[in-house]
Amino acid sequence: MDFKNIKSITGSFKSKSIKGDFTGGLTAAIIALPMGLAFGLQSGLGAQAGLYTAIILALVASIVAGTKTLISDPTGPMTIVAATIIADATLLKGDLTNAFPIIILSFALGGIFQILFGLIKVAQYVKYISYPVLSGFMGGIGVIIILTQWHTFLGGERPGGIIDIIMDLHTPIIEYHWSSIILGCLTLIFIYFVPKISRKIPAGLLALIFGTLVSFLFKKEWGWHWDYSTIGEIPNAIPKIVLPFSEFLNISFSEFSIAMVSGLTLAGLGTIDTLLTSVVADNLTKTKHNGNRELIGQGIGNFVAALFGGLPGAGSTTGTVANINSNGKTNLSGIFKALFLLIVLVGLGPLLKDVPKPVLSALLISVGIGIIDFKGMKRLFSLKNSDSMVLFLVIFLTVFVGLLPAVGIGMVLSSFFFMQRMGELVDKQSKSGNINEIEKKLKIPESIKNRIMVYELDGPLFYGFSDQFKEQAELIIDKDAVIINLSQVPYIDASGIYVLEEVIKNFKDKNVEVILVGVKDHIFKQFEELKVIPNTIAEEKAYNSVRAGLKYLKFQLEEKK
């Protein structure tokens, strides 16, 4: 952390915003407590892992503060990936203890990759992910969260992966446990009922307390035999580094490769998750975040959290919005939030062991439902076009294949469909005609009017349109000169330049005079750098306007008479 950062933080303590930051941090901590426990339990590392992340990541990321009001926590998407990494590593090594070095290394590498993403300024490229990809991605994650909590919510034991869960959906219904069902349903009702009274009341925390109290009353006070499991013991001490460095030296090259891929997956997902939350914060506060700085802060936070046995996390939309709505103004709110949770961990850790798992499952199911973009998905599916197909495919791949492959394939398909639409649009808008039809105001001798064809391009000349351009150019016949008007062309890629060269050469082979008009300065510079000018067409045959080009053609064509 540099001197400017230290100065900004100490300055914040003197500012008038400290009261708002205090209440914002407290509100975010109240929301983060039940979610941290739930995500930690879902991951397989234990409820304390989620709390460690909510403390360490929030503290470090808020100190670096690329987005002043952003609150960092374990999130649904990151927890799903972390749980998969933990399950795969455990399967590979036989048990969780032996798999721990691979797990911690994967999480730590995820943080390192995020730092690198910030240093190479990846943040500016996230905006190019299309809406159908984001909507499908979030919808798929919501489905995964709901499916993975299905068995626990109904009091059963969750099988392995998603396919196993789907194939076994009927078992917890047949072998139901009334105690788990009652606790889970009461918690869900509480979560959705409280906001109808007031959105300022922390529904998640109250639902956690309410569900736990109900279990106490029925089981301990009234002596009912309720069969449900609890989250178990939680360490009530300040987190410590979980593994000595020597443990990592025993990791084989193949295991290190697995950790690298896992870390890259976490970093990519955490980047998307965090930057989307930063955009939400900007919209609410009318400020502008520093995305690359935020990624560096998130990376450092995830790296440190991994060393202490925490989960990988990211910017939390729920916590961030709650912080802003509670008048959080600066990065102090995130620091306060981390300190509040540390006090809870140290002081109330022993009390949390009796929280029923069905209560946390209900909390997670509500998160899964909240993540799904029902409104956007309904609208996209109604279109029944390429966007609908991308949305469905991304949901399917997210659930059954993986998060990064889903985003990657979705982005590639979206790009192809976009290029296809752009190509069709440029093709439709571009036109050709005799010079007297295009430039009626120009005084052109009758003898050459019908000997000139103007081909006017409207839009970018890129690989998605290059074939159409070539085909349309080949339809121009029985002319002595062609004017290629590029005044409405903002961009030409390598494919476009190659086809343009080919078109010019074909006209030359037919002894057709070719000139370019309206070439923008940056495109003219491209032509010079790639030797299109002068190797393919001479510089004196590139003009600013049709009128200027016609003076040249008038002389050339009249000479040929």
C-alpha cells in the first residue's frame, strides 16, 4: 500500500462520512454473517472458511479500494467453483487433509492471477461480454446453487456432482425429514416476508436467528425428536496461516497444473463478478471506479484469505447495495464491516455451532433464486433468435460443464452472431449506382456519366462483410471506372484490407480505373503501413471527396475516348 492510500484512509477518519461508513459497514456485516456461514458450509471447507473470507478479503480489498463503496464477500459463483475444486482435489488425493495443499494453492493462484489481470488492465475488456452470456451465466449459477442445496434442505445427504444430484432428486422426497422441511420452509417464508414489512430489516440474519431459535424450542425446550444436522464447531479465534510453506514443495507438476487451471478459472470469474458489482456501485453513487486497481485489491485479498484457509470471494452486489443505502461513502465502510465480523467470530463463535443446516440451505436457495435473471431471460427467450440460443446454451454449459467454458463459448458465439448481423447490416446499407444517380449536383460530361460506377460502403469493412463486398464488386461490369466511397467506413480490419486489395487488382486486370474517396486519416495511415498505398493503388488515386476524384477521372476517361 502506497503513501497516498494511507493518507486517503486516515483522511477518511476525519471526514463527515464516518457515521455513514460505520452504519454501512455494520449493515453489510449483518448481511454477510449468515451468507458467509452458508457459503463456507456449501464449499466443503466448513462455515468458518466463509467468515474468514468475509473478514480478510473485505479488509484488504477495502484498503486498496478501487471502488470506494464496494463490499467483498464469498459469493455464489465463486463458492460454486471453489466447491468443485475442493471436491475434485479430495477425490484425487483421497481425503480433504491430503488435498488441502492443492486447494490452498488453487485459491492463492487465483488471487495472483487477479493481481496480474489488474496490472495488465483487463478491466476495460469485461464490458464486451454480451447480456445473453451474463444472463445465462448467472441463471446457470442460480440453478446450481438451488440443486446443490436440495438434499440438505429436505434433510438428506447430498450425492456427488450435478448429474448425481439430478438423478437423485427423488430420494429426499421419498425419505423426507419433517424437521428439516419445517425449518427450511419457515426460514424461506421469513426471508421473503420480512422485506414486505421493511427492506431496512436484515432478513437473512433474522431468518438465521429465527430458524435456530425454532430448532431450540422444539428440540430442547419441548423435547420433540427432530432429526437435522448443524454446522458444528467454529473456531472462535483470530485466523492463522493453515499450512507451512514446506507443504507446497511436495506438490507434483501435474497437481500444480491442476491448481493453475483452477486458479485461472477463479480469477476470471472473480474479475467478472467484482467488476459487475463495481458498475452497480457507480450507478448508485454517481462515481467512477478504478477497475484495474479493484482487481489488484481483490487479488491480494484472495491470496491472503487463501493462506488463512478462507474461500475465494469477490465484490458482493447485496452487501455493496446495502452499504450504499446505509450511507456508506468511502472504503472505511468495508474496513468497519471486516472488524465487526472479526468481533463476532471471536466473541460468538461457540454459539454458531448449533445453527441448523436446513436453515442455511434455505438462505442459499433464496440466493440462488435471487441470482436468476427471470425478467431478462423471459425477454430473451421470447425473441427466439441467436440471443435466445446463446442464453440457453450458456445456462446448459454452466450447469453441466463449467463456468469458464460457458462464458468462453458464449462470448465466441455472441461475437460470431454479432459479426453476422453487422455484415448483413453493412451489406444492406451499402449501395452502388451510376455517378449521375449518386452525385446529381455535380456537373459531369454526358460522355462519361454512364462509364463510371460508384460503390458506396456504409459501415465497417471487416471479416464479417468481406465476402459480400467482394461479391458485390464482381457484379460491377461494363464500366470504365469505379469510385469506391469509404467516407462512411469507420474501421477496416485485416480481412477487409485484403479483400479491398483483391477487388482493386481484379478491376485493374479488367482495365477498369479505380479511385478511393473519403478515406479517413487513420485508415489512410493503415494503408500506408501495410503498403496498400502505393503498391496496390497510388496515393494520387485516394481523394477526400467524390468531386475531387471526378476531376481525375474526367481527365483519364476523356483521354481514352
